[in-house]
Amino acid sequence: MSTLIPTQLHDAIAELDRQGLSARIIANQLGCSPRTVHRARSKRRAAGDDWTWTPPEPDEAAIERAAAGDPPETLTWVERRAAIAQCDQWGLPARTIAARVGCTRQTVYYARARRAAA
């Protein structure tokens, strides 16, 4: 459980959110739940926060490692999707991609669907 008071927690969430971190990573760092992070984001939007989110810059080395089957301890969602796309170009099946990247087959299917819709 977080020891920060709510306003401090929301400020800390906003700062980490601007760095492009996921709700799960922010929650782990601050000792709160991902739901708390989502609620703080919603309150900021409702209050008129005009900050625009941009995806984090991918680490090319992390993408290559993940695609080769040696993923780093933490991958951002951008890096995970890029590694999945790389493995797809190689023609690997979803089960193999999931094992290499360190995710579930459903995550691979979801990434493929998002890429196809774009």
C-alpha cells in the first residue's frame, strides 16, 4: 500500500505517466494498484489536463533480444509489439513468438490484430 497522501500520489503518477510507463509499472513503483493509476489519469483528464501522451521511445537492443528469445526483464508495450512484429516477419507461429517474447499467445494475437487494423 502506498504511503503517499492522495495529492502526492496523483502527482507522482502524473510524472511517471509523462515518461510513458504503463499503469502496471507505475503501480509497482508507487506501491498502489493499476486501477489507482487509471483513476488518477481519468481525474486529470476530467480536470482539463491538456498534456498529450506520446508512446515511449523503443530500445532497439531490447527488441532484438526479445525477438531472439532472450527478452530483458522489462519490456515496454511498444518494444513488445515491435518484437512480435519482427518474429511475424520471420514467419514464426504465435506459440513460438509468445515463448520468445515472454508473453501469452493472446498478446501475440492482439498485437497482430492491432497491426492489421492500422
